[in-house]
Amino acid sequence: MFAPLLGKPGSSKNNKTGSWRSFLKPKYLQKNCIACGLCKLICPESCIEGKEKNTFRADLAYCKGCGLCSQICPKKDIEMIKEQE
């Protein structure tokens, strides 16, 4: 009965979900990044790209502004800012 309502993991790549993001978005400071990749691993939308130091960024077309990336960053190199900035 509910099977048609369930999405598959990573299905947001087919549907741009960033249009209903919270009032916050991640800002990558690109200063202290050690390329640990924890932000990429924890993102529920798999919208963080980058492999090398200081190259990580969130694709805002899919980011919902949950803030998990900024909370897990061991170097505090990601901060959540208001959408208008």
C-alpha cells in the first residue's frame, strides 16, 4: 500500500530538493579543511562534492540546510549562514 510513496536512497538527485531548504545554508570557509570527508559521508542528500583539501562544497540545488556537515567538521571549517547571504 505504501510502496509507491517510498523513495530510494539518493533519489533527491532526480528531484531538486534545495528549493525548500531551511533558512540556512552551509558556507565552506576553505581555510582549515583537512579533506577528511566526514561532511560528505554524513550528508543525507549526498550533495557534497570534493575530494581534495579545500575543494569541498555543497550543491545548493539539493541541500536542505540540515547543518549536519557543519556539526561533524572536526576543524569547524563549515558554518551555517542565513540564506540571503
